[in-house]
Amino acid sequence: MSFLILLLIAGVYDDTPITRNPDTDFVPGTYAEYRAEQPEFTELIVTPVIGEAKGTDFLIVMEEHMSDSLDSALIDQWLADIQGEGSFCAVVEITYADPVEIRAWLADLYAEGLEGVVFVGDIPVPWSCTVSRGTKANETFPSDYFYMDLDGIWEDNWIGYPGIGTAGQDSIYDGWSGDLFPEIYAGRITTSVILYGDEYDLIDAYLTRLHEWRLNGNPSPNALCYVDDDWAGWGNQYRAAMERLYDDVELVNQVDSTNGTDYRYNRLQAGYDWISPFVHSGPTSHSWSPGPPTTAGHIWLDKPPSRFYNLFACSNCRFTSNWCMGCTYVFGTETGIAAVGSTKSGAMLAFAQFYIPLGEGDSFGNAYKAWWNYIISGGFNPSEQYWHLGMVVIGDPTVMPAMHLLGIEDGDPAPAPAIHFSANPACGTVTVSSSGEFTIHDMTGREVASGHHSETITSLQTGVYLVRAENDGVAVIDKLCIIR
């Protein structure tokens, strides 16, 4: 595996050093290379898998035919868990459409109440190009913020780099104006870039541990703030932001303490709930001072037991690159839940705006959206564009890292309720039995009936329904077919 040698340059945004590749001709996976490996764009067709997209709070968007390769019981449980936390959600599959069509579709759903989305599989991604005002460095990169800001104006004015190339269009966004605040939050579940694992098995395993984490959490949560040499002076500030979520945050920022050997063999295996490394990086590795580097291959082999990551590590979440390190942290281990990081140089700054809502019990996605609101609120200047337009959430954005810190009782989880039908399919009349409350929804998400323990339902018309049962905060969903 080849490693990027990264060069420190002076960033103009908050005087914080940023990393870039010293080879100005090198682009780690160009847009042309990305498109050459992808299908041609086709008309957007949305196929419901569970529920309907219209009117949902949270939408799981899978690539076409993906649900056929995943464990349907795990998908049902995933929906039940999310809905048990207060969001009504649905699962759909979409064709490989132009991102412009996907964004317009999401905008229509936002008008109907959509709050967030997760893309599962290889969903098309728009690309952007920025120029650093301070260094004139250029970068082209995947930019999922396009799917969060649903009414801003994203422009393609240049063939090549803004102000340097030729006026025209090359399908890469290079200008931003209008209302750039985020309407929704978004996340990615992409496992095809982890080349040693079957992508569907990796997703099934991820959904399994999502449910287990929601039930059990971590009885002794703590965090690691591991700050390599070029950011050592900001270590106390970074730790203070993380302490808005965790009481126990270990800071390591001594120049003679941070190195690749310590990080891999001591820190990654220590069982921190959350790890925030601050380090020069590429898509597939961290480049410590001094080395050796930590690679995605090391993460795959060592299986660190942490759950959450804030990767202040340039390009580390470039989910279009094979062995994307952010994807490997989350989907290539046995405990990974979610990460936030960038697909390009730069990373998150103003960390407190992310950790404060998390510490108050908000979801990963809502906290990420709140952070974006803060960034945009002062005007989205070129330095902020260069630092942040590559930011992305890897994993399920509905998870709440503080949920088990804020009063959920320890001990054995409540048993999942069972749903029984007198017949399924049922001819008009059906008796629904459950150990707790249940509700019946049509495929648009509208509640059409409810009951407690055992009820005979006669009002349902021919069609497919979703029955949701809950017992002591644990929920399950099952399908019911009515024929007349």
C-alpha cells in the first residue's frame, strides 16, 4: 500500500495548520476516474421497500436492489429502533440518477417533513472544487453537503479550477450562493470500498451492532483527544470541546508522546468510546510525526474496540476511495458506529458547536447539522468553503452517543415484543396480538389502527401494512397483508 507524504502549510482559517499533498499535480481519485467506474446516470425511480418516503422524518435510501442482499429482519429491527426513539422512517431504493435529480427529490420530501437521510451503498455523489485563498492550492472532492443544503445555489462556472481554468461547465461545483443553510442532515453507509470484506455482510454486521449498542451502550464511556505535533498547542481547547459530551477525556498532546507506535498499539486498543486523532493524513492512512503511519489495513487487522470518531485527518473520510479509513474505522471493525471527517484537506473546527448538542442528547446527524448552521451563520467565506465542504458523516446519523449517559437504565434490556397474527395474509379480519402496545400504519406512514395486547381489526382494506409493537422502549415492526 502506498502512503501519501503530507506537507504542512499555513492555513488562513483561525490560523490553524492544514495539510495538503506536496505534489501539486496529484489528486487522490479524480472526478473523471470516479465517473469512469460508475454506471451512466438514469432516470430517478424510487421504489418503496418499507413504508413510503413522503411524510417520513428520516429516510434510508439504498442503491437499487440492495435490500435483496441484506437480512430483512435486521432492516426491520433498524427501523423499529429508530422509530422507538421518536422518528418515523421508511426504506426506499433508488436508481443511479443524477445528483441534481436526487437533490430535487429530497427537497420535495423536506417540504413534507423530512429531517434526515442516510445513503446505503453506492449512491451517486456530487463533486466540488475549491481554491485555498491563502495558498492557491486546488482540490476536487466528493461533497455530500449538496444533499443537506437543498435550496442554496451550487454553480459550475469553470472547466478546471475557479479563476484558473476556462469558463464553462465540467460537472464539478465551484461556486456557492443564496441560502446555504442546511435543511436536513445526511450520512453514508458505504462498505464496497473495504476490499477484504463482503459489502453486504459488513452492513448486516453493522446493523447488528447498531441494535446492540442502542440496547446496551457503554457502561464506562470515555474519550481520547490525541493531538499530533502541528496542533499540540490547541490540545486543551480541543479537549474542552469534547468534555461537553464526555466527562472523562484523556488528552495526549506532548510532542514526544504522539507517534504511530503509541497510537496503534496503546491507544487504539485501550477501549475508548470516542477517539479524535489530529494528524496529517490521506484517504487510507495517518502520517504521524514521528511515524510509523497507521493505515486502514492496520485498522482492519487490529479491530480497535472504539465506537465513535471525529477524524481531524485530511481526506480520511473520502468514501469514494478504496480502503477509505473512515469507512474502515466504522464498518471494518466489530464496534464502529459513526465517524465525522472530510473527503479533502481540512476537517471540523468550532468543535464545541458539534459536541454541545451531542452532550444534550441529540443525534449525531442533528449535532452535525447544528454545527453546519453555526459555520454558515457568519457567511460562508472561501476559507470556510476550503476547510469544510468535504465534511461527511459516516454511519447511521440517528444514533445518540449520549443516550446511555442521560438516564437510560443499566441492566438487562427489555425483551423485544412479539407480534402474532391470526392469519397473514388475512381475509379482511385479523387478530393482532402483542406483549405491548401496537400500531398499524399504511404504506404512506399514516396510522390506521392501534391496540393493546390483542385486538381484532376489521377496518383494513386490501393492501400491505406495517405493524409496530413496543414494550418498555423496545420496538419491532412486521408486515401484514390484507386481502378481501
